[in-house]
Amino acid sequence: MRRAGIERLLPAAYQRACVPGSVLWALLEVMEGLHAPDEAVLAEVDALFAPYRAPGGMVAYLARWVAMDHLVAAPRRDAPLPLPLSRLRDLVAHGAHLAAWRGTPDGLRTVLELATGVTGFVLDEPPDRPFHLVVRVPAAVADQVALIGRIVEAEKPAAVTAEIVVDPADIVVEEPS
């Protein structure tokens, strides 16, 4: 709030006494300076809730708002996020769409693709095992199986069991030369 705006809120006697060089004038100048940082935050408050503009720590908080707690839950507050910040921003941005499709094969596939940055996940429901899901993971993200497991557990229907299999067709074996 500007000094003049603060001055208008004062009683008339104080307004008359507020002249340049007075103690009251200096006090209002200090008050204006103290309000400046808060006003800067309020002027850009919409950026706090926009996934691609929010500070990194706020994105993790927003992920909890869109039911992605399982992706940001860490045993310690200073622990690093289990996935890159850009992917977490994508998940938050698509949060409403993902919530609408939660518990469906398309929803699970979309979450896995957004979280890992890789396409090619195959979801199989074996006919001989009802209420069971086999998630075939592309070899490119075989190192993220723990993250994929947390996602599958959180996104699949509660009555369904699941197993995660790294697709052997994608694995390239290099022969020694």
C-alpha cells in the first residue's frame, strides 16, 4: 500500500499533521516499504497455483491437491522428489483429467506416461486371472520400477491385484566384440 493510501486511512487530524519531514511522514514511508514485498506476492498470487509458473516447492504441494500424494510423499521434508519437477508439473496440470479417469486402464497408462516421460506401457488383464492386472513396462524405464509400483498401487482399483513386468522384447543385449 502506498504512503498516500495509508495516509487516507488516518483520522483527519493526523492527515493534517502528515507533512514532508515529519515523524508521521517518515513512519508512513516505512510502512509503505514493509508492505511492498507482500503486495508483490499478492500481485502474482495466481502464479502460485499455475503448475508451470509455481515455485518448485509449491508444485509438490499442488500435487497433493490433485490426489498425487503418492508421488511426492517422502520420509523427510528435505528428501528429493522421486521424479523430475517438469514431470510433476505435467501431472498437476493434467490433475483434473487424471482424476476423472482414475481406476481405468487409460487413466493408469496416462499417469505412467506423464510420470516417466515414456510411452509404450501395456496393461493386460489375463483371462485366467480375474481382477488381476499385468503392467508391462518399457525397458527404457526399467530403472523406475519402484516409482511405477507406487503409481500402479495408487491408481488401480482397490479390488485388483497387479504385477509389474519389464518388457523383455525391449531389452537389447550387447554382445562383447
